[in-house]
Amino acid sequence: MTDAEQWLKSRAGTARLPWSDLVRLVSFAQGELGVDDDGKPGFATLARLDQHNGDQASSKPLPIPKGRAATVALYGDPSWVKLTKGRAVDLDDRWERLNIMWFSLHTGKRVRMHRMVGAEFVQLYKQACDASGYTPASVQTFNPRVIGRTSRLSMHAYGIAFDVDGIKPKGGQVENPWGGVRADGTPSLLRQNMAFVDVFEAAGWCWGGRWRKGKGDDMHFQRSFP
């Protein structure tokens, strides 16, 4: 039960709600719909409500965009500024607040993803772990940054990408490195447990291990295609 539903339940039986409570109710609903929660049911709120009702009535899955233009059209276009150090960027606060949400994995870990992608990711991640017997030690999701050696925004900054076991642990090795071969000469853990990849690819996600440049980015998955 959502916060909004809990609040409504607590108010059940009230003959008349004061104006302040009505504003609060609209704000709750706006938060659920992913629009600016200003308490004013304007055109943006009503349009998103219509879309939400259509989404609920439709059994069609969210499309998988191909190309950056289609990706931006579906998930939104955050304005951003490159920071002075590294690959980090400063995203538009409003876009981030309206689109990036927390989700809980079956492992207990909480991650941030785009609101249109997070629930699907949580479901697929558990299916992938169960099907493969491989539960990654680390998973990285939303990260506001550019793609290495480019000025293009990473899919992680949109909240529609994740990396698994892509960080070198102390005294260990990267388990899913570029090229698919670990430092000890053995295949990446994903290549040893391809059922994990199969689950996401069957749902239409793109696996970086298929990319030809550099023989593939094994750790990376995204809900769009280049």
C-alpha cells in the first residue's frame, strides 16, 4: 500500500476534507504520477493521469527505444552541466526529483532507477538471479555521468542502466570486465552464467557484452539500444 493509499484509508469516513488536506492529497497523487508535486491539479497532472489510466488498462509493455533520440523521447531529457573533475555531471534537479526513485531488490539492497524502469528491473533481476544461480556481489544503477572519453550522457544518468560486479574488490579482480576475460584468464562471471543475460535479453534489454567495440562491456545492461 502506498503512502497516499494509507493516508486515504486513515481519512475514510470523513464527511468533508479541509482544503489543506485536499492539497496534500493532490500532492501525494502527483508524486505517484511523477509530475511536479505542487498540490495544483493542472494540465500536466491531468495529462499524466490520463496516461497512467491508459497504462493500467493496457497490457502492452513499455517499448524498448533504439537510438538516443528515441531514448530521450521516452525517458525525458534532463538538462545537465559537466563538473570539473572526472565524468560526473550535475543533472537538472527537477528532472531527477520527478524521475529517479528508490527501489528494493530481493537481496535487500536499495537502488535508484528511472520510475518507468525500476519495477521491471527489480522483477527481472530476481528472475535472472534465480535462473542462473548467480547473484552479483555488487550492482550499480543510477549515476549522473558522461560516457568515458565522450561528451554524451551515460544511460546510467537516465536511470535505465546497471552494472554488475564491475568494481574491483580489495585483493580481488573485476568479475565482469571489458572484453569478457578476467585477470586470471577465465571468462567473466556473466559468461559463465549466461542464463542471467538471457532473462534480460528476453525482456528486450541490451547487454553490453554483445558490443563489438573492445569485445564488449560485460558488466553493463541498459533498457535501450545504441
